[in-house]
Amino acid sequence: MFIAMNRFKVEFGSEKDFEHVWLSRESHLHKEPGFVAFHLLRGPVREDHALYSSHTIWRSYADFEAWTKSESFRKAHAGAGGGKKLFMGHPEFEGFQVLQEVQSDGTARVLQSADVAA
């Protein structure tokens, strides 16, 4: 599994507009091979912004990478730079290879060896 996250520092007063952009847009992620889930997260309020994050889960890094080169990706990000400025700077990308998964029923599985050389 691979988790891709983008952090957004949303300017005060723009939170509702930012949420509206995300909640009203058409998503095609569910059609992408290897896509598992998407979450839009609202985080803590800092001194000068509210923190948000988009969070996608993919079956593999290869599936995520294929999506970033797809027409669906281009369509989803076509209007990202236009309109009213809602957040500070560029989104901060973070990608994570999932090593272990623990389920609510107590089952656990290692998804990738933790003994990866740094």
C-alpha cells in the first residue's frame, strides 16, 4: 500500500471556500486502478492558518504514480492554480509506503519488510 498526502495551510476566513472547492468537485478516483480510499482532513488551527490535508490510499506506489500521469489526474488538477487564493504557498506533499496494517478485528499483517536499507 501507498498513502499520498498533501498538506494545505488555509488562510483564515477561507476555510469554507476551501472546503466547498473540495466537496463540490467531481472525483474520478474511484475509476483508477489501485485506488482504495480518499479522505479530506481538517486539522488544527495554527497562529496564522488552518491545516487541511488530502489523503489517498493506493494499492501500490506504482498505482499512485500511474494516476499522476493519467488524464484523470490532469482533469482533477486543471483549476488548482486559478480562482481565489485560498491557501498559503504550495501544498506540501508527503508519500508513505505502508509497512504494517492492523484491522479492527485484531488481525495484523506486514505489507512490506521494515528492513529496507536507508
